[in-house]
Amino acid sequence: MSVVRASSKYQVAIPKAIRSKLHIRPGQKLAISEADGMIILTPIPADPIEFLCGIFKDKPSMTEELLKERKRDLEHE
């Protein structure tokens, strides 16, 4: 566990090992939140759309499921 000190402007430095592991670059935005008394910093990717593209590739297609459901509904009418 690393220990950092808050400056007079409440700034903290992220230790190099963590910056490297999470690929944090100068100027990159970080989301900050609080949970159970802890401060959580989450790196925001430069292009969130590109980052999220394909995250459900191993999951069933929602479109295919909806089309199957629609077909079943039509058969029951």
C-alpha cells in the first residue's frame, strides 16, 4: 500500500506503479467517487465509445433475442 500526502491545495500524486499499471497519462481525466469512506479514482478512457465497443461480444445478441421473441409472439397470434 502506498501512502501519499494531500498538498495545501488538496492535491495528491498517484504513485508511479499505479499510474503504469492503469496506463494513466498526464492530462487524462479521472472520475472520483466515494464509497464506504474510501475515495475511488477511475481512469476515463480518451475515447469512451471506442473503449466500450465490443464489451458484449461474448454475450447473446439483444437484437437476435428480440427478433426471436417477436417471431414467437406472431406465431401465437
